[in-house]
Amino acid sequence: EQVGREIAMDMSNLERLMTAMLYRDGRTLESVAGAELYRELAAIMSRIGVAESVTQRLKPWAAMTMLIVPPRNDALPMDMALYQAAAQAGKKQAALESIDEQVVLFESQSLEDQLVLLRDVITNYHKVAEATQKMVRSYLDRNLGELNALAAAEDLLGTKESREVNRRLMERMISRRNVVMADRLEPLLERFTTFVAVGALHLPGADGLLMLLERRAYRVTRADD
């Protein structure tokens, strides 16, 4: 009866996200990151098809996100595919979060922390493809334990400082959001037969959505069991 996702994938939300990723106050990424780091970043961005006119305006958190998950023109993002399929099927649609709640997760990071993570991902960019392939294999194998371990391995982060910054970010992005998602998911499950899609890293672990739902007396089973 209903399809739920982390956020509503309508055009207004996508426009809000794109707006949040860019500096609009006269600053540039080069001015905040420094010329040397920016040159390294711009070279990588050029290789993955991002124009320098865009790179210059990106905020550090947005640039880091694009390095880890490069933009693609040959594939429809899964969230958008689900949104379109649900709309075509005439299903009710629900979101567990607002776009502003997602944006503030990144915007609340200090500029110093954003640059720490960006610098390390640039330094270790040669590892991105391999790390991504490992996570995709785990996802396709439905191996949540391995997926969780790979995310915690921090292969793209080479300093103690960057790993500590990343752990704080993951606490906000995964653990705390899981509780909010569980709270907002319950009313949906009580009212309708609901299919909900969230990022796979929200599922495993003691503070993952699966365990949170079990603690609330829901029976959790694999769909293919």
C-alpha cells in the first residue's frame, strides 16, 4: 500500500540538496581548502567528469561525497527508481526524514573537520574503487555483517585525526538517525502494509534498525526466508 524512503525524491528536495552543496556567499573551495589541496582535488574531479566551474563552488563535505560516490550519467539512483516505480503504481509515499535534516548532518560539521576528511580521501583516492567494489559485493551477497565491517574499516582515512572525525560523523549519520527512523517508521507500519528502503548501513549492528525494531516487539525476518 505504501512505499517509504529516507527522504522524498521530488524535484524541490533535489534542488534544495544541490543548493546546499554549493557556496553562494562568494567563497570558493580553493579559498577555503588552499591552492595545493584544491589542485589535487580538481585533477581528480576532472577525471570523473566534474567541471572545474562546479568544483570551485563545492563545499568540502560535498566534494568528499562526490569522491566517494562519483556522479554517474548511465544509471538511475536507486532512490529515484523506487520513487518513480511507486508513483507509477499509484502507491502512497512517505519519507522518514526531511531534506533539511539530512543537509544539517553535513553542515553542522566544522569547516576544519570537513577539510580533515577531504584531505585524507584525496590522499587515498586510489583506494576508492576497490573499497566501493568490496561494499557492492557485500551488498549484493546480502552480507550485512561484512558490509558493516567494511564501513568501519576506514580504509580511505589514513590519520588518527581523520578517523576520529569520521567516527563522530558516523555516530550522527547512522546511529542517531536509526533511532529517529525507527520512531517515524512505527506509525507507518501500524497504518499500512509498507515497503521501506533505507541505506544498508542503517540495518546491521546493536543500534541498527533491525535490532531497534526487534526491541519494539516486531518480528524481523529476511524476505527470502
